[in-house]
Amino acid sequence: MTVYYTLFTFLYQTGDAFAFLVLSACGLAIIFGMMGVINLAHGEFIMCGAYVCAASARAGLPLPLAVLAGALAAGAAGMLIERIVIRPLYDRPLDTIVATWGVSMIVTQSTLILLGSTMPGTGTPFGSFAVGPYSYSIYRVVLMGAALATLGLLWLGFTRTRFGVLARATIQVPHIAQALGVNTGLVYSLTFGLGAALAGLAGGLYAPTMTLVPTMGSAFVVEAFVTVVVGGADIFLGTAPAALVLGIIKAALTSWQGQLAGQIGLLVAVIIVIRILPRGISGWILRERA
Amino acid sequence: MRSEVLLNTVGLWSGYGGKPVLQGVDINVREGEIVAVIGRNGVGKSTLMKSLIGLLARDKGSVIFRGEEIDTVPAYKRARLGIGYVPQGRDVFPRLSVMENLLVGESINGQRASRDQIESIFSYFPILKERRNQPAGTMSGGQQQQLAIARVLMGKPALILLDEPSEGIQPNIVQDIARIMVELNKSTGVTIVFVEQNIDMIRAMAQRCYVIDKGRITNEIMPETLEDRDAVRRYLAV
Ligand SMILES: Nc1ncnc2c1ncn2[C@@H]1O[C@H](COP(=O)(O)OP(=O)(O)OP(=O)(O)O)[C@@H](O)[C@H]1O
Ligand SMILES: [Mg+2]
């Protein structure tokens, strides 16, 4: 019997790590994969989602709506920042890195000044369930479902909707999309907004599980970058499989040697992947196919 | 049959990074015409097409569509005026399916193509129907050329700008494309401006030809003129 309990614990931990990696990374992956922009303010969109979610929940909004509010707020902030900061810099990738880094610092510091060093959170809902001698958080299972649902909806959105087709056309050959009547500026703006909204969603979903501080985004950002680097530019061929592989590595190392080993394992995995597959998993898959 | 001028340019200058390529181009195209732009390699034919659709900003002069100057109108809005641009080298979206490539073309008129419209496009280009779910990047040059043309037909343009459709494709497909373009022009009245160096295609399609050299229109000739080898050498040979 104990072997089953151990197996279940491992599956649960892998699922938990997978959900965290997918949710942290997909906004970053979309902005990088679709627009080639490395968004160092990713963590601040996450923080924005978490803060808005917690504030709305405390104001009485049911949690699912509060999470949604967080995502929408981050998405709106993203579209604003795209307009003001990113748009003039599309041809200068290095400058966008510096600019988004600047945004990140300004937002973190202003939040600290305006809202103080911490923000009251909301408790984790749903309680726990037991399998054998161990107990598990139900909310963590909800998060796993949310990660899968997010991937599924994104896939449908990018393959089955008109916006998805135009967005993919725009990344593949931007000037031709434009010459065919596509308002590519609007496509970029909406794509950046979507990426920011997904970051906000991650923040909102994890808000009930963590302490809310202005720098909380950094807890997500390292893992998000690891996942995007390992996965490469394509969210479905890259981010999802990378999150799965990294989730397994992290869960295995964490249960064997503890949290720190899990973190180090991820970083080692990145270094190895960069050596073997410089364009990530999706770059490799696309090349094998071609 | 007298018809209105659909597109004209007045003393059009444009180029890349301050280096002028077009140096005062004047053309006039009436509704329903099929006009060829011919000339040697590198004289500025594609530059003219890009300046017409707005992918390249003009330096001086004007592009006028239906009597309105469109010099400051961005490319996507020019397309929405009813201009379908088929670039040199086709530039299909390689990782979109054939059908998805076609759907992008709907942005030209911003309307969903009806089933009938799609079927009629497929009747001109049956290979596209057969390969509708295949990624466009995996098709041959000739098939991609047909797709690039079909893609603009989805948006029912009033004017098609076609840049060297024959380049790198088999002679029988070149003939097919020429025939289809003429048929489309007859049945829908669409105006066509095309760049071409292939004599057969020019003779099969064009009603008249502008000869471009060193960034200017140097001659206007009838396609029959190209039956003469000396004329071909003069206007087209390197
Ligand atoms: N993107 C660009 N940047 C700089 N110069 C360019 C660019 N595209 C074309 N040129 C130059 O502008 C001139 C005209 O080019 P263009 O492509 O218009 O010629 P073309 O008549 O279409 O030739 P071809 O028959 O080979 O297609 C050439 O000297 C070319 O080298
Ligand atoms: Mg050319």
C-alpha cells in the first residue's frame, strides 16, 4: 500500500509543479513567442493580478470573479504599457529588455510606497483531502485543472478563432499580414495584453496560497524563464512539454532532497538544454518536422 | 468603353534608406484594365509595387487611388480600400494551413467569405481545395503562387497588384495562372497591375505595358511589340 501512497504523493507534487510552471510561464511565453519581446516586467503583472484578486476578494467578490478581475487588470495594464513603452522599441530587442526592467522596478517601488510592504491576503479555500496517511490541498488540485484549462483555451483561441489566425499570420510574416489588411499594431497590442492577463491570472490563482508583497513576482519569474528557455518560442510545442519535464524533475528532486535541490535541478536542466537544444524543445520539434 | 482612373501615381519617388530607387514614376490605370510593368532586374519594379500598397513610404510625389491621395494611409488601410497585394516570392504564411492563409485575406474587405465565394476560388485553383489543411510552407512554388493569389481573392479586391507571378514556377502553371487572371478580369472586372519578365505571360495577360528603367517609366508599349526579339532585348534583357 505505501508504494501507492508514495506514488500518489509524487503525482500530486508533479502536478503541482507543472501547474505552477505552466501558469507562471504562459504569459511570458506568448509575449516572447509571438512578439520576440523578453518581458522583464512579467513578475509585476503577476503581482498586479494577485493584489487585485486579493483586494476584490476581501471586498466581497467570489474568488473566481476576483481571479478574473486580477487577470483583466493586469491585461489592461499590459496594453497600456505596450502602447507607451514597448511599441516604440519593436525593432530594438535589447532596449525592450532594459525598458521592461525599468517598468518592473518602478512598479515594485511604487507599490511598496503606496501600499506598504505587505498586503492582506485571502485564505486558501476548500481545505484538504486525505489519501492514506497524507493530506493534500484541494485548492492545489484546482490549480492543476486551471493550468490544463488555460492551455486548452489558449490552444482553441489560437487555432479556432479569427484573432488566433491573424495573430499567427502576424508573427510569421508581419509585413504581408499588414499588406492584406491586418491591423498588426492592434494584434501586437492585444497579444501583449493577453500575455499580461495570463500573468495576472497566475497571480490571482496563487494569491490565496502566498504572502502578498511587492516583490512576490520574483517567486514566479525564475521558473517562468526556465520554462520558456527550455520550451522555446512555441507555447504548445514548447511551454507545455517543458513544464511537464521540469515538473517531474522538480518533484523528484524536491521529494528526494528538499526544495533547494528542486530549484537547483531546474537551473541545471536549463543549462543542459541550452547546450543541447539552443532553440528549446519547440525549436527542435519544428526543425525535425521541416 | 470609357472608364474611370482607378489608380495613378504622380512623380513618385521612393527608395531605401535615403537611396532613391523610383525617381518620378507616373502611371495611370483605369478600372478593369490589365497593365504590365516590365523592365530589367533591379530597376525598381517591386519597389513600385511596395510603394503602391504602402509597405514602403514615398519620398516625393503621390499615389492616388480612386482620385484620393493615399500617401499617408498605412498599408493595412490601403488594403482595406480594396487593394490585393501578391508579393514577389509569394510570402504565404508557412506554418498556417492553406485554409488559414485564405482566411487572412478576408481582412481586405473585412467580411467573411461566403461558401459560394470559397467554392468559386477553389474552382480556379482546385489544388488548394485538395490541400486545404496542409501547412502552406510544405507546398511547391507554383502551389504557393496560386495560394497567394487566392488569398487576396478572398477579400474581393478592386485592384490586384501581382509581382512576378511566374518567377520560379513551371511553364504550364504559368499559363494556367495567366488564363485564370484574364478570366477573373472578364468575369469580375477586377483591375490588375502586374510585374513580369516572362514574355509568354505578358502576352497572355497584358493589355498594355509600362517599361521601367532606372526608376522611371521610359516607355509605354503594347504587348504585341514583344513579338519582336529586338524589342524584347531593348526592354527586358540584361
Ligand atoms: N529592402 C531593400 N533595401 C535596400 N535596397 C533594396 C531593397 N530592396 C531592393 N533594393 C534595391 O533597390 C533596387 C530596386 O529593387 P527592386 O526589388 O524594386 O527591383 P526589381 O525591379 O523588382 O528587380 P527584380 O526583377 O530582380 O525583382 C535594387 O537596386 C535593389 O538592390
Ligand atoms: Mg522584383
